[in-house]
Amino acid sequence: MDTSLVVENAGRLYEGFKLTLALVGSAAACAAIITVPLVLGLRSNSRIPRAFSRTYVTFFRGSPLLAQLFLLYYGSGQLRPLLEDLGVWWLFRDAFFCSVLAFALNSAAYVAALVNGAIDGLPEGQWEAATALGLGWVATLRKVIMPQAIRLALPGYGNEIILLIKASSITMAVTLYELLGVVKVIYSRTFDITIYIWAALIYICIVSIVRLAFKLLEQSFFRW
């Protein structure tokens, strides 16, 4: 393959690469915040928060991410007067922030289900031991259950981050030119199909680095 095409467009590819990392990083951070109340809702003994969390997880896991992105970006325009009154229209009119929100909401549903499953996989004796020590429900989750559940959920969470990286390409649909969007523009000007091969190699490198990072993280968690 001719490397001159990549060299000539290195600047554009780098900008797309940065945008991809910014999108995935911001979405993952926001998803982690949203996951906490979702997991608490799923584990709650009250019907209302449990029903809300289950409905949320079912909706965002059961519908396409692209449809959710369209609903937020294009559908929010119909609610513009209300969003302007609430002072949040700046978020919905911007393709980047809207994409981060869509990715975060979607990813939080998967991570919440993942963490909830990890908690279910822990021995019942962990809860009983915490109760015997006089720990409350919240303290038991924070000090006993969650540290163990996170270790169990870590491999699956790494896969979720990788899926976010690959799914970032759909943001082209809302005029956000991340890495693959830049590649599409380059191809439309050069008609050189090898640029997509280079894009695939770049994605493979990114995913490989993420997999290595999570592997090292898992080794540090399971050291003892």
C-alpha cells in the first residue's frame, strides 16, 4: 500500500483520531456516572426506582444506538423552545455534545446490566457477613460488594469500551467527522480505497492498546 496518501492527510487523520478519543472518553466518563444510580435502582427494594432502572436498561439495550442518536440530535429540534427555556439547547444543537450524551446513555445501560450481573454472581455469604458486622445496605455495597463486583465486571467493561470506539463511526450521520468520517472525506476526494484499509489498521491499533491496558488492569486487580 502507498503510504503517501496517509502522509499527505496525516493532519486530518490526527484530528479525526483526537475527536474519536474525545468522544469515547467523554461518553465513558459520563456513562460511569449514570451507571451508579442505575445499579442502585436495580438493587433497590422499592418498586419505583427498580422499575425505572429496568425500563431504562431495556429501552437503551433493546433499541439501535443510531436511532437513539437521531432521536436526540434531530428530534430535539421539535422541543427547541422548551430546551431554550431550560437553558440546555446549546447541548442538543451541538453534534459532539449530543453524540456524547447518546453514547453515554446507551453505554450506561450495558454497564449497569454488567455490574448488576457481577453483583448477582457474588456469594450470598458476602451480604450476610456484612450484615453481621452491622453494615447498612449502602455501606455494604460501597465497601464490600462493589469492589468485588468491579473486578468481575472489568473484562466485560473493557469490551464495552471497545464497542464504543467502533460505534463512534456512526456519528458521521450527525455531521461529526471523527476518524472514519475524515477517511470518508479523503476517499471522496481521492477515490483511493486503500485509505479504508489504513483506517482499519488505525482502529486495530487503538483497540489493541485498550485491550492491553485492561489486561494490565485486570492483572493488577487479580494479583492476590
